[in-house]
Amino acid sequence: MAQEQPLHLPVPQDPRLSRLVDEISKNPEQDRPLQEWARQLGMSERSLQREFHRETGMTIGQWRQQFRILVAIERLSKGMSVTETCFAVGYNNVSAFIKAFKRIVGVTPTEYRTDLSLSFAG
């Protein structure tokens, strides 16, 4: 059985890192390389990774994945299909999305939607 991970998204205070988080938030489906982010923010890749981890306690990849799952939960809650949600939050493969969702939330996206509809029915 998958162990549910807490959904936690700390927001960095550094203005450069805040810009990064803002861009990821506006376009969760975007998968820009770290090197490109670092160049755009005027930092080395290593400094970007180190500062982001220092401020959030997470890697950029972990943060982005948590964010994508939070967006997926919101979209599934509004009735979007699993496949549409998968692509809307930046996954290119439905099975990879389902696996990540289950690892983080503890249930598959379909089970989540079923549980949600049962809670509204009861």
C-alpha cells in the first residue's frame, strides 16, 4: 500500500525564487530545463538549487511535483477527467501521473474522484 505524503508548499522569500515559483504556478504544464531557469534568474544552476532547497526544504522538482498534484486535485474536484488533468498539469504519460498521484495522495486519481463524489452524496 502506498504511503501518503503530506502536501506542503513553502513559498521562497528570495525575489528571484519567487519569480520561479510564480512562473511554475502560472504554467504547471511547462517543463523548462533548470539551466534555462538559472540563466533567466541570473544564477548558476547550483546556486538556484541550493537557495531553493535552503528556503523551502525541497528540491525544485519536489516542489513542482507537489504543486502539480495540488492543481490536479483542484481540477479533478471540478470534474476534469484523469487524462485531461494529466496533460493539463504537465505529465506526458497517464500512468506516470497516476503513479505520482497515488504516491503523494495515497489513492489513484479515479479513487480520489470516487471518494469525493461519495462524500458529497453522503
